[in-house]
Amino acid sequence: MADYILAIDQGTSSSRAILFNREGELVHVAQEEFPQYFPNDGWVEHEPEEIWHSVKHTIEEVLAKLQPGDTVAGIGITNQRETTVVWDRETGKPIHRAIVWQDRRTAEFCLQLKDQGLQDQVQAKTGLLIDPYFSATKVRWLLDNVTGARDAAQQGHLAFGTIDTYILWKLTEGRAHRTDATNASRTMMFNIHDQVWDGDLLAMFDVPASILPEVCDSAADFGVCNASMFGIELPILSMIGDQQAALVGQTCFEQGMAKSTYGTGCFMIVNTGDHALKSENRLLTTIAYRLNGKTTYALEGSIFVAGAAVQWLRDGLKLLENAAESQALAESTPLNHGVYLVPAFTGLGAPYWDPDARGGLLGLTRDTGIKELVSAALQSVCYQTKDLLCAMEADGQELKSLRVDGGMVANDWVMQFLADILDTTVERPQIIETTALGAAYLAGLQAGVYVSLAELGQSWSCERRFSASLDDTDRQALYAGWLEAVKRVMTN
């Protein structure tokens, strides 16, 4: 049996390579940030080659720590979703920078589609709402705005992929053009019920089928990275979108189990089993994972700005030296300080879906200082999670538990306020690297390191539980203030 599984965790601001042992313990990790590009208001881009180099460097760094005789079962890939790359099949060169999930440049086209009454058709097939967030309109923009791209695509010379697909292409040196069902389900071109690229949707977005990758299970034989690249042959055994990977890493395998991840954005997913529950409250129906041809569905709420709000305080306003300072500042501030930050820097996600909304800071007085602004930023993450929870419950999906992960969950103050405002128990796991762990678990399943999901479920352990202790009257007053603040910045 192999000693390790290698997980590639390709995120919005950095790439990481992590070696896990068979017990799911993190043994070696390497991380590398890469630049963000903001060419216009609401536009966000990445350079695909810079992403690839960051992935390659981190893999080289962790593999260099292997001892003679150590073995690696294979690679699991998890990735920022929806971010869109189109490249030349012959040269492997991207035709343009990647358009990132946060990017809003196609908002006007999305509005046109909604005005044509196409929302119901799109939601019925994909579980998604028409929004610039998803890949389809990004692909269309690239084909229409890069000189010669549409003709090249029609002739079969171009390939499209989300970041997982692009990394797979690079690892296999162009031999494999594949994705998994979770990433496909975020493109707005994939029918989540029939599990196929949908001809009607491709026509709607004017995307030729020839550029699309093959869709596989989340654990599958995706391809092989030859020994010439890293010194050992590495089969690629899993690919899964980052939020679904965290659901797997948190072992939320039963209907009603939910996880919420706090990174750049916040993503809350509840497992709905084999039922694709249609949301009446502007949440997304998505694929949780597909294993052995069987699809498990989920209900998801996406918040565009969570940890990014703290980054803004640190890098934009220079109020913090580092994110860790935020806890002490918040602890010295009353909860009801009256300041609300609505971090709609790139629009509002679920359940509002207002791409034109922009951030607002409300309730300022002469007494307002740095600690109130910091507290308001942290609270905004919890209020947005409350929005998602209310929408899920209104859709008829009660939560059995909420497990949390991501960089922000190390902040005890945030976790306690989250439990208080949600009026529920929040569980922080022993291993908080759950996104990478989910990809590793699936690769391990494919390699035979693990036997079943049930075996994985037994491995989860809680580091700390946070229970609600806030008076209900105070809870309702704080949340009412938040809802009023959101109204002030919305445009629809």
C-alpha cells in the first residue's frame, strides 16, 4: 500500500501541494501565491501559466521531502471553480488570461438572457441561476473578444476548461482533456439530471461542443503524469471542485449534513442525497460528487466576499498588519456597535444575486474606529451565512450539523459569533485542510487505499464545538440591522 497521497489545492489566490498519509494527516505542504489582475471595474483575471508554475513548484517542493522508498498512490486535484481558461490544443498556450469566478464583465449579457425569459430553462437543466459567476458567459466572451478565437474554436483548434482541466492538461502534457461532474455542473452548460453537456444551453451561449472536456466521475482514472516531469510516475485519480471537496473532506455523506468554508469567499453546501432539490429561494442546486456513476446532489449558497473583506482591511485600508490581529480587535468591541459592512465588492451572491451591487459601510459615527470596522467585517461573514441558512430552511432542507473549514475558522471570535447568529452548533474539525483532504480521500478511494465512504466518515474528529449563547432578542436585532444594510446597497 502506498505511503502517501498528493493533493493539489489550486485556489483563488494561491496554489498548494499537500502530501497526506493514509490516516488523512497532513505530512508535507508547500504553498505559492500568484498575481491577481483587475483590468477594469468588476473584472478579475489570472494568468494561467502563472497558476501552472505555482502548481509545478509546490509539487516539486513537497516531493523533494520524500525519503528513499516512499511511495505516492496518486494525485487528487481540487480547484477554484468556474474560473475559465481557453487554450490552443496544438501549442497549449492560453488565448487570454483566465477569467476568474469573481469577474462580472458579462453582467449585461446575463441580464439580456433573463429579460428573454430564459432563467427557468437554465435553472431546470443546470440548477443554477443566470449569473456572470458561472463559466458559460465567460467562454462566450473569450470567443467573441479574442481575435480569431471563434473561428479557431469552430475548427476544433481550441480547448476550454476550468482550472482542474487546465492543470490536468499540463500534468499529462496534453494527453488528457477531462473534468469531473462537480466542475462541469458549475459551467451553466451541463445538464445535472442527464449528466451531459446540453445542446440547448450550448446554443444559448454560442459555445461549440468541440472545445468541451470529457466529464468523468469525481474519482476516476483521469490520466498519468509521466516520471519525466517529477521523477516518479503519478496517476491522477480524482478531480473535484473546491467546495465539493470540502464537503467530502468533512465527510458530509448523509442527507442534511452541511459544511461552510471560509476562504476568499464563503460557500455553504448541504447534502441533499440523490434528490436534486430545486431552490425557490435563489440557492443553487449542484452536484456534491459522482462516484461509480451515482450522483449525489447538494444545495449551495455562494458568498463572494468573506476572507477577502479582511484582506481589504489589511491591504486596501492598511488597518491591520495581518489577519490574525482581527480577533483581538473584535473581542474588545461590543457586538451591537451599530456599524455594518456589506462587502459587495464584486456584487452580491446568494440569495440576492445582484451583480451591480457595490459595497457599503453604514452606521458610522464620530465614535467609529478601527475596531468597529474590523468587527463589522468579521460579522458580515456570519450575517451572510445566516442569509444562506434561512434560504436553505425555506427550501425545506433542515441542517443536521454545520461543519466549518477554511482559513477564517481559526478565529474563535468569528466561530462563536457564527454560532450565536445562526442559533446552531458549529463544529470545527481536527483537520481544517478539508478541501485538499477531500481530493486526497477520493484519490485514495480510486487507488484502493480506502474501501468506502463509510470508512472515511469514521475518521472525522471534532477539535471544538461552538454553541449559541446570545439572547434571541439581541440576535434578531443584530440580524435586522444587517438586512436593512443590504437593502441600502442593492440595485434590483
